[in-house]
Amino acid sequence: MKKTIILIVVLILLFHSNSSATTGEGSKIFSPYFDMTLSEGAFIPSEGNFFSGGNINAQVGLLTKVNPSNSIFGLYNLNYAGPGFQPQDSKQFQERSLSHGFNIEYRRGIIERLKIRPGISYSKEYRRTGANEAWENGLYNMDSLGGQLAADYYFDLDRDGILTFQYLTRDVKFPNYTDLLREFQGAGYSSEVSGGLQDQALNHISLRPRWNKFFGGLTYVWQDYKNERVIELNGTYGGTRQRDENITLDFGFHHILSIFEMYPAISWTMHKSNQNYLRYKYLGAVSSDLLSGSSDVTLIKGNYNYNELNLNIPVDLLITSKWAISGGINIVKRDYTDRPPRDSNNTYDFNSRQSNTLTTLSAGIRKRLNEIALFRINYSLIVGSSNNTFEKYLPYNYTGNSISIAYQVTY
Amino acid sequence: MKRTIIFTVLLLLIPCTSYANSIDFGTKATQLAGEIIANPAGFFYEFQQDLETTTPLPPGKTYGFQTGIFPTLLPATYANLSGKYRLHGEGKISPFLPQLDIAGGYWNMIATKIATEQSKDISNLDFNGYYLDLIMSSSVSPKIRTFYGYKYSQLKASLKLNKAVDIAGAQVTTFDSGFKDDFLIAGIEHITGINKFWSIQVNYGIKEQVLASKISWYGKYFEFGLNIYPEGILVIHPVLNFHLNF
């Protein structure tokens, strides 16, 4: 049924974008939007064998202008993210995801400088840990449905000065997610006890100014889990439900100075969760003192709280109108506020707090193929470092090289 | 300029050479072989996509023919032929109606016929496929067309043996496999000169979640392509097709 809906919506979008296109550039009623980015790369990690991975992002949209102050924008987004190097504490290199997103936004001009944009969106995401797993069976497959209300205030029409307020809400479901251990333990009285643990209500509020190609913003996101409960200090699930919060501040610009095209950005995120973590040193570990720090079963309060700094400084050197040499550095530094690092034997060191850094140095060539397309060849050196050396499940300290090619088309 | 680019590319490659020794090609080859054995139809279907024509006919052309040369006819021995016919020219009936093309094709693997004739154990080995697609296209500027479409694609592999062989304890005399899916296509085409085109497109299989992206340069007779199958076994396929449009 969902596939049929997806098919129908896409066909409607496609038909309209075609019908609009035939009206030519003079048409003010329909404006098609087309954006596609393809990349494919080879990844050589310091540990393990080399692998390949790529990304596909295709957006097909249509802006329908009913009259000068009323318009409707529909957008379909297909996104595939293949294997690749990942920040620590996120996912395996071989994980891949495939998502479909549908968004319809109504744009209404209230006064000359104020526009409101209510909208609805639906997305479906598939995830799998490797090529041998069926997309439909992914543990973290996700459905999301929700709406938004955004308002744009144009404070400087000459220099593209806009202040945007946005509130959006999503009902997020993970239909396949289950906790096998809890299912096993609770099989006697309920088969549903461990289902829907990741289901959540996600809310997002942001205030973002933009002026003269400078941009920034303050974003607050909170996730209320519907079923997942917090582990209490005695090591059992209590009555409180999990709640995660993110506050992000960001700033950046996109300017061309002489032959240098620069688009640096910096962001700072504070993540808070009321969820705690119970570390079992080995299968079947038992302990009566969960808070001593040296027990086989140790509870880490505030395990998931962190502050993260993300600095991205890409620079393109415009050699000719078609050719450019690009380079850049990206640093992601995550400092956990409560979580101590572990050594290779899975033992906590309570004298410090875990800190991860992922640095990416990149260099490449960019060529403008024609009016709508760009081609890039890029080399990246990735260095992951952490004071956490327990790497049984995820790598924390590694070096990687990657070479990729990418095409980008925007119309 | 070219020297600068070559120099830069070489500089980029230098850091990778230090890692060359750590690459285990033997293990990688074994892994790839395992993936082919696990999903042979998926592997061979990627070659079928290489020969499928999913771009619109050039403006003003009514019909066309295409045959895949590399890696389909050579070295995969896919004897193949595709045809394309314009059902409606852009703006012909109404300015709001796009160009509509119908296309389809068939292939058969010659190597399987040779194997059948030369082997005493094989009674019949058939490896073939066909596809049918509808492509809508319309101009969004004098040099740019967007195109969208639907494609039904099928591959069939069947093997009949003269005597049963033991596979994991089961006596097997026939083996049937295949692949079929409904695809959605979205792409954009840019005219770079007289009889010179460049296009990029994504094909998405709805049932099997198959993804393919194609980047093509084509002229009056030949199409050079770079097909990328991100979840495939051989991820990047360089492609050469021959076509004639009238």
C-alpha cells in the first residue's frame, strides 16, 4: 500500500513537473526543481580490508504559484548512504541506509515582509548492516510522519536578510525494533514487551537568521520516547520514560574572495539524555554494587550526555571558470560529560571522561561540466582518535584513506 | 593547465601508496566470489541494466535501435537488441504534453548455448532477459530536458541437467533463478553540442530496492557510460553502446 502511495505521489509530481516544463521558462505558474548528487568512493582503513561505498541523493520538486502570495511546494527526496568511514559511537562502516521523503509545503505571504509555511511530511527509511541483509528486515527501519510551521521575516530585501522561525513535529516509529534479551526474559508473560522501544515523538524548534551570505541559528530538538524507560540507579527499568534533548548553535558563510571560494561553518551541540547505561563486562556478569566503578556490572549515570564541536573549513581555489582545486579540513570533537573511557579490557577509568575526535583532511579537483553539472574527484585522509580503547564493536582509533568521484546536478 | 591537474592527481595518490601493501586483494576476490554465488541473478542483472536504453529519443527522432557492446556483448556474450519508438513528440498535441517514448529490448547469453553444446551433463542452459520502459521527457530550457519513466525488467536463468547432482544433500536436476522488478526512472539531459548529449539518471527498483545511477555521454552512434550500482558486486561499470536513431 505504501509503495502504491509512493508511486502515485511520484507520478503526480513527475507529471506536473513535465507539464510545467513544457510551458518553458516564461511560465510563472510551475517551476520544477531537480537536484541530484552521486558519489562513489574507495575506502582504505588502517585496520581491515578496503571497501567501496557511495551516496545518491535525488530531489525532485515542483513549486506551484497559485497567485503572487500563495504557492505550494512539493518535494520528493531519495537518499542512499552507502558504506563509509563513520564518526565514533555512531555506526559500523558497512551500514547503509535508503530513505524516501515526501514534503508538501504551503507558502503564504501575510504581509510584504512576512511569509508563513505550514507543511506536512512523510518519510520511510530502510537500514541494513550489510549487503546480505534484506532491506525490509532492518532493525532500525523507520517511518516518520509529521508537520511543520515556519515563518520567514525579510528584514533586508537588498541583502537577502531573512529571519526564519521553524517548528516541526514528527511521530517516529521503528516497526522492526526489538530488544531480544528483554523478549527472551519476558516471553512468559508478554510477547510485546520489547516492541516499539525506539518509537518516539520528535519536536524541533529553530530560529535562523541569514544575511548577505552569512547564516547561523539556534536549534532545540527534543525526543520523547513512548515506551523506552530509564534505567534507575539500582539497575532496573523504572517508571520514567526516556527523553533526549539537543541544543545546537551554528554559524557560517559562503563568500568568494578573489579566486577563493570559502564556505566555512562551525557548530556546537549539547546533547542531554536522562537514560543511563548498564555495562555488563561479560555475558552472565553479576554484581551487587553497580556504582563502585570496578564491578563487573557497572552503571554509568548520564552515559549519553555530551558536548560536540564541529568545525568545517572547505576552500575552493577557482583556477578558471570551469576548473577549481578544492581542499578543506573538518574536525568533529565530542566530549562526554559523564562517561568515563574504557581500556581494551572493557574497564572504566573514572579519572577522566571519554573524548572522541574525528579529523578529515581533503583535497581534490572540481570541474564544471556544463551549466547544470559539476564533477569532483576527491582524496580524504581521516584520523579518528579517542581515549576510549575498548574497540570490540566499533572502531575509535583508526586512520583511513578514501578516493571518491562525485557528480552534482542542480536545476 | 593539464599538467597542473595531472600533478595534483599524482599528489593525491601518493598517500594511498603507503596503504597499498595493507590491501588484501585475495580476500576481496573471495568475498566478491561469495557474493556472486549468493546472488547470481543480481550479479548478471547489472549487465542487463548496462544494455537497457532509458534515455529519451533525441528531439526530432521517431525511432531508434541500440545494442550493448561493453561489458554486455563483450566479454559477457550478451547478444542483445533494443528498440525505441516515439509515441508523442513534445508539445505536438498540446503544449502541455511532454515527449513520450516506449522502449524495450531482449538479450540472450551466447556462452550458455556453447556450454550446452559442449557439455554432456547439461541438457539445457538458458540465460536471457527482457525489459520494457516508458520515458516522458520535456524541455525546461533550450539545452536541458528532464525525463522520468517506468521500467519493467526481467532476467531468467534456467539449468537442466542430464543427471542429478548432490548439492547440500539435495538431488538437483533443474535450477531456475531470475530477477524482476518495477523501476522508477528520473534523470536530466543536457545538450552539449550538435548530436552531443550528456545525461545523468537514477533507476530505483520498487520491489527489490535496487538502485542504479547512470552517467552517459552520447552522440550520433555511440554512448559512453559510467553505471554505478552502489549495492552491486562490481560497483562501477564502464559501458559502451552503439545506437542509431531515425
